[in-house]
Amino acid sequence: MRSDSLNQNSSVFNTQPFAVGYIGANIDISDDADKVKNRVWFINATGVTSITIPDPGEFNAGDWIKFVITAAIAGDMTIKTETADSDMYGHLHGSGGAAYASNPDTANKDKIVYDVSACASGAGDLGDSLFLLSDGTNWYVEGQTNGDVAWVFGEQ
């Protein structure tokens, strides 16, 4: 690492993740955006899981959250915003980039469901990931899955 990346007045920034978190069951992490943002969350839940995240307005523009599947999930998982009036836009890709779901300009999509029946293994594929980037108003998302599109946009 360059030594000037540690100097906050430098034009070089340390882009390493702020921290890592682990999710193994239903959880509401929307209460403290500062402890959630700029963090990679490893999901090792084995059953149906619901994860509630802060609304994008609680984040600064450029703040992000990343979720990575690290265990064979046996049940569907939902990642939803704290309130139903927060919107998510972006693209969710299956393997090879051939299959995808998108929400480029449609409002009222405030959750993403991870449908394990669409996974190549049928039980959640290790390494599948979802990246959410805030502009301070909306979430912009990109999801990757090993099989068909396991990440699907939805409404609360």
C-alpha cells in the first residue's frame, strides 16, 4: 500500500472495504447506517432470510453495501429497504451475462429477492453477490449469480 493513501489530505484514497460483517439469520441492519455502509456482508444463512437495510437517504453519495453468499442457502432471501418508498435501480445478471433482470427507470422497486430455485446448485451458489451504491436518494444495484438470474427486483 502506498504510504500517501493513509494521509487523508492526499489525493490517493485507500479503497479497501471499511469492515466485514456476517449474516446468518433474519436481521434488521437499518438502525445505524454508519455501521452498515462501506462494508462487505458475508451471508451464511441456511434458511429463509430477510435483511432490512437503511434507506439510501441515510447514506452519502458514493457509500455502498455489498452482500456475498458464502454458504448453500436452502431458502429464499429478501434484501429490502427500511421503508417502501426507497427505490432500487440497476441490473441483475446470471452466469455468462446472458440472462438478466433490470430496473432501469421504474419506480416502486424497493426489495431484491434471492430465489434459490434459480441457482445452479438449487441451494444458493457460493460467490453470488449483490452490490448497492447510494447517491443519497436511490440505490443503484448490480447483482451477479452463477446460474440463472437468482436476484429479482420486487416491491414490499
